[in-house]
Amino acid sequence: MSNIIRGIDHIGITVPDMEEATDFLQKAFGAKVAYDSKKPEEGAMGGEEIEKILGLKKGSEVVHMRVVSIGESISLELFQYQGIEQRKPSNPDDLGIQHFAVYVDNMKEAVTKFEQAGGQLNTQPTKILNEIEGNDEANQFVYGTTPWGMVIELITYPNGIDYPNNSNAKRFTPPKR
């Protein structure tokens, strides 16, 4: 019997400026551009059919679509729109997708790159909540915001996660290098 669901393929993110967002993701996380599926020079893509396909507000037009990859995990599909008024990114206490997390091997270096790329941390890295007893401070996380206000988490747990005995699954963790 085949497995119907294989995993998450990508996360879609709307950005105010494609090149600035790509530059931030490259500097902060070493993101690599996979391809542009819609280029600005092709002209904006809009109208009833596109609005229906993508679930857009009336008058919204797709200007640019790009897929970038970060590390050894899922890809990000970046969208840039025009023609409508846009709200700010959601806060962690709003409904819907409110952040994504990037697993890092070196928290100090990742924080430096994030900040140098224009990101701003909410706090300093903090010990993660579900930590193995007696663990040192190696397992950490920190939330920050991108230059356009979207929330991203940096996380590392080199000493593992303390899963309960009745756990049916384990979270995705990149293989150790």
C-alpha cells in the first residue's frame, strides 16, 4: 500500500519586494534560487481566473513568483503582488500560518547572519521547552522578524528532543553532519 501523503513540499510567502526578500533570505540563511515561475518582465498576471485559482482579492495581480531553497528541507515559494492594499504579516497570535522555523547548527553564527541581513530578534536565544533532563544550553530557539515584518524562528537541538513514551512521530530534523 502506498503512502498518499509524502510531506510538505513548500511554504508560500507574500513579500513586498522580491529582490529585497531574496537578498535577505540569501544573506540570513544561504537560500538559493531554484527558479522564477513568473517574471516581472512577462507582465502582471491578474483577472478573474487567477483570482479564483489563487484565492486572491479582486484586482490583485501577480508580479513575480520565485522558489528558493534553504538547506536540506522544504522550499519557499515567494509571491509579489500589486493592485491591492496589503495588510502587515500576521502575528504569532493570529490565525493561520504565523511563522516558520529554520534549523541551525550554530545559533550564535545564525543570529549574527540574521541580524546582519536586516532581521531583528525579539529576544536573545532561549532554552527550548521540551529539553532532555540535565541538558546544557545547547538546545535553543529565538524568534525574529524579517525586514518586512514576517516572523521566523531559529532553532537548534543538537542534544535531541525529549519525546513522551506515547509519541507516534518525531519532528523533522536534518541529519547530523
